[in-house]
Amino acid sequence: MFSFISNNWAGVPLRTVETVLNYIRGTATTTGLKIKAYLNEKIYEKGLKVTNAEMKALNLERSDICPQWNYTIRPLGTPD
């Protein structure tokens, strides 16, 4: 999806959040992909740490290539 968004805003100065959102929202493909985007203005608490137990509880599937960066998080109890 990101490649289509990048093509859509290529060469455009992304100076405001609204400009970015408009280009993301305006992205579509010939096969029917349409992108929705909104600004989440929630303020999140800083400094929260994920415990080892919380990490182990995730249904995390790491990729063979760069597994520290490439992974899929699946809902618990979901087959691969």
C-alpha cells in the first residue's frame, strides 16, 4: 500500500498534516484499492515498557529475512 501512496505524492512538498492525509486518502489503484486515513490526536503516555511476558504472549511470526524488523502479529488463537 505504501508504494501506491508514495507514487501518489511523489515530488509534492508534504508541509502539513492535512496535505499528507489528503494525498493518502486520494490514493487508489486500478484494481480497486482505496485508502482511508485520519489523524489520531490522542496523547499517549511516554516511557511505557513492554514486559518479556507480554512479548512472549504475542502471536508473533518473524520473517526469515531481517526477523528483527519483518514480522506479522496475528490475533491469538488464529491459525497461520
